[in-house]
Amino acid sequence: MLSLENVAGKRDGFVNVRVLDSPGPPVNLIPREITKTSITMQWEIPIIDGGSKIINYVIEKREATRKAYTVISTTWQKCSFKYDNLDEGSEYYFRVSAENELGVGEPAETPETIRASQAPTAPENLYVTDVSVDTASLAWTKPKHDGGSRITGYVIEAQKKDTETWTHVRTVKALDYTATDLIENMEYVFRIMAVNSSGRSNPRESRPAIIREQTAAPVFDLRGVYQSLVIAKAGDNVKVEIPVLGRPRPSVSWKRGEDTLKQTQRINTDTTATSTTLHINEIKRTDGGTFSMTGKNILGTTTETITLLKGNEYIFRVMAVNIYGTGEPLESNPMVSTNPYVPADAPTTPEVTTITKNTMVVCWERPDHDGGSSIFNYVVERRDKTGLRWVKCNKRTVTDLRYKVSGLTPGHEYEFRIIAENNAGLGTPSPSSEFYKAVDTIFQPGPPGNQRVLDTTKSSITVAWNKPVYDGGSDIIGYIVETCLPEEDEWTIRTPKKGLVGTSFTITNLVENQDYKINICAVNCEGVGEPAQVPETTRVNADATDTHLYLVVKEASREDVGKYTIKLVNTAGEATVDIGVVVLDKPGPPTGPITLDEVTSDSVVLSWNPPTYVGGCAINNYVVEKRETTSTNWQIVSATLIPDSRFKLGGLDEGIEYEYRVYAENIVGVGKASKFSDIRVARDPCDSPGKPEAVIVTRGAV
């Protein structure tokens, strides 16, 4: 209010003040329609428009598993928006910001995640499994498709005979329900609808049922299992569903052979009000045999048995032949043989562990599958590198997983292969991965293999190793273990000088916290062979007392994160326990380039990606810095917490070049900085035009 006064009088006037600002957030942001691939969002205009007309809405989305928002539209002008590119079943957040001529205001965000879904399909089946004088027991199976959203319940309705009215019975979450307070001797039809966040499915109706007392002994309907045989090949998923009849509803139990069937993730049973089902995932050759089911109610007990056979899948074809040749083949459909035995798989790749002038010791491991019967022999064959023919080496039956091949020619190279034999015959051969040369003279042995540290204490280190692949043409008579300080070249022998018998040794009288280099050498009649070094392991140590175990990790880093297993063994058995180790650390730098959007004369919107390494705990803040390109000093510009990877920075000076960087922060501290952003000048997107280049007189007059 303005007042003016002089000797002639007084007069009052009013001045209206309007503050121009970016608008407030939109109001009542809600999803109006959701399908499996689209969503329609709806909102109302902001309560505060900033003193200027709303010209656009900025619409953004982000997946619930990510922290960064993605811009969908920056030019939308209506108060509803349909987005069509959602992934079915994924969860999203949405936010909408209003924009006037002064800029983009604060966003309105959906408070909860929104799942891309549609109404589910109808439940697959609806059965009336039992009735009494005033009740009906119903059971159904889940829909084939849940619409992309979790099924939250099932709506049950009932209709009496000769009426058109459906009456609501109950909404339940289970797959069965007993309707009560029904009229005796009245005929009913029931229907059920599945419900998710997008609505109800189409109904599934039952057959008519008369409400009266009924009883019947248990019966298994095996008409769908031909001759009570189930035939499958290895790797198949088997599902055998058998209808169960009886009133009251029978209880069902399963046996495998003579033993109660144990429920596992791979082999399990499922019994509903109308059927019982045997599930076997990724069937193995050892799964064959008999499975029996027993049904029981107050009127009696019945048992039925099915047999599972394993076989191979074959395709047969027939071709006609005349004097001009063979015609086109006619193929059969794939068929699975019912032979319970098949050849075993290939053993593991054989390796040679000992080499002399005319002998080699070949070792291997058992096949993954034995073909349904025990392996009673392994055939060992060799092939000279200069020839093509495979020669059988063993004249007797071999049941061990190693065989000493003799009769080799010194200096020749040999390849070996192993074939497992069972009641179905010989299986697939497993060849060695290289040729092995028989020695023609005796040399010093090669280095031991697989050298490793088994245990460390304050004053000792226990090491172990394997025999050398190459023994120099003579038997190994011992091993020598020696140590040396890292900065020295003088080695100290820790074992007897003639060598140690065995492939493990505990080095004692060591200095605590001291690093050591360790060599292991094999010895034969020709002398000491090449050394094999044991890696230094003093940074990570394990120690034990009579009552405690200790794991000591010095200067822990992200490489030490993971699972550590403790194993205890005594004469009564063994036990293991896993310990998860998390190393808390400062986070790594934010990833990806820093994106600069909506640049004006005094503001810019920065966005970036979270760090790849978060330091073992959640990111709770980002620190943003800027600097002028003419300066070397960085200035922190984020005065408040920035939980997301997007930040609008104001207070820039028009016409100045800036660059930016971002740090991630967790409870441990602030990590390393991201890469610098591009250099941008603070200026409005548009300004006044420059002056014309020239003035040309094209016509004149006197």
C-alpha cells in the first residue's frame, strides 16, 4: 500500500507484487491404467505455478533396480501421459515436473513401484472335490499367465440352479476353499476369477454339483500312464500327474522302491484335491525304478505303482534303392528306447603322471554318468604319434583309475585314451590332451606340480605338492624343501639332504610376520631336479588354538571379499561352515560421462551413473564440484545431500566456462572423483542476433 500526503490532503494506492519462480510439483500423480507393456499416468496442475503459465511437463522413469532416472518427454502439455515401452513384469518409478518460462520445478514422484502387468488369465481348472449336506470343497490350479504381476487372490462366486444371479462367496489366496451354509439337495455351479494389481481374469466355471453327503474309497486313475510305464531320456524334465478319486478326499504318500520318497528340489511330489504329481527335473540315469503312491481315507487304502525307465532317443529312416541309386529318406518321429542300460559317458581327460624309458602311468576320473549300470572295466589304448592305429594296452580287466602302460619305445611320443565299459557295452572314448614322450636316457626330474600352502601359524608353514609329470626316467626317491628371505639369494634346506619321503612338509622355527620364498625339488638317482616355488602367503594367515580358529588378513582390500570355508575333522566325522567377509571401503568413482542438460545463463542439470564398486555398503550422498576453466581451484557446490545421480546446479555466472566432477560417498567416506565433464559456457539457449554482415544499396533515385 502506498500513501501520499501534503497540505492539500491525502491519497492511498495499492501496488500488487508478484514473485516469479519455477513452479511447484504436480498434484495427485497416480497410475490410471496399467498393462503388461504400458502405463497411463495422470496428475493435476501444481498448486503454485510460479507466477507464470505452465508450458510443459517433464516426464521421467527409472527401473526399481537402478538409481538414475531416464527422461521420457520434455515437451508434454497435457495432465495425462501413456508410455508404451515397459518390460513385462518389471517395476518402475515415475516422476513428473512442471515447467514455466523460468525453468523446471520440483518433481512429483510415485511413492511406490509400479509393475508392468495386465489382468491374469483364468485359472486352469475348477473342481468340486467334495460335498456334504451343506458344504462344497473347491480346488483349482493357477493361471498359465499371471499378467506380469503377482496374483493377490481368487474371487469365488456361486449360482443356484434355475437362477441367473451370481452370489459372492469369498476372496481367498489359497488354491482351495470349502464353501459352507449351502442348501441340501440344491444344485450349484461355482466360478472363480484370479486377481492381480491390474484387475480380475475371466471366470472359470465348475460342473454342476448337488449338495448331499457322498463317500467313496480311494482310487488312482492310471489311464494316462500306459502300462504303468514312464519312459524318458537323461536330461528330460518328467511330470507324471495322476487323478485321485475318493470321498472324503484321500491323503496321499509316495515311496521310491521300499523307502519313503524324500522331497528335494529336483525330485518332489505335489498333491492337490484332485490329483497327485511326481516331478523329476533333469532326470539322471540313476533315477530309474519303481515309484508307488498310497491313498487313504476312512473307507480304505489303495496303492498303485509306476515304473520309470531310461533310454536314448532315436530317429529311424527308410530309403528305397534301385539300380540308379538310393532315393530320398522317410524319417520317423523321435523315439526313446526302453533299454534301461546305455553306454557310460566318457571318463575325464587322462593324464600321464610318471614317465620312464618304456613305461608311463596314465590316470583319469570316473564318468559323470555310468549309463544305469556299474562300470566293470576301463579299456586303455595308445597311439604312436607316427601312426594312426589305436592299440589296446590292458589285457586284463582294469577297475582302478590308473594304469601303468609298458612296452613303449624310448624317444617315441604317445597319445592315450580311456573307454568305460558297462552292461550296455563300450562308451565314448576320452583322449588325452597332448602327446607324452618316453625318455631315452635318465635325467634329473622335473619340478613338482600343484605346489600349495595348506596352513600357516606364527612360526610355521605347511606346504604340499604333487609328483612331477616328468621323473627323468627314474623313480622319485624324495623331495627337498628350502626357504629364502625375499631380499636374499641364500637358500636354507629345511628337509634331510637326501630328500623327504612324502608330498607334504611343515617348515618350523620361522620368524613371525616375516615373508619367505619356498622351493620344492624332486630327487631321483640322477640328482636334484628343477625347483617349484610356493607363492608368498604371509598377508593372509590362519591359526588355531585348542578352542578357537583365527583368520588374519593384513591390509584388507576389495580382493579379500568373499566366502571363507572352515572345515573341522576328527575320528567322529567332519563339519564345515561358511563365513562371508565384507570389506568396507570408500566407493569408487561415478561411472560414465557426466551429462550436462538444460544449460542456461545461471544453471545446469548434471547427471551421472553410480560407481561400479560401492565399497560394500550403500551410497548415501554425492558431492559435486565445479571450477572455472581459467582457475585450478575446485569448489564444492552441493550444500545438501544428493541421494540420486542427478543434480540441478544454480548460481552460475553468464558467459563463464565451467567443468564439473562428482564424488560418491558412503558411511566409510568420500571416494575418488569421476572424470571431468565437458566444458560448457553458462548461457541461455537463445540470445539476440548479431549485426548484419553488410549494407548494400541495390537501387537509388535523384
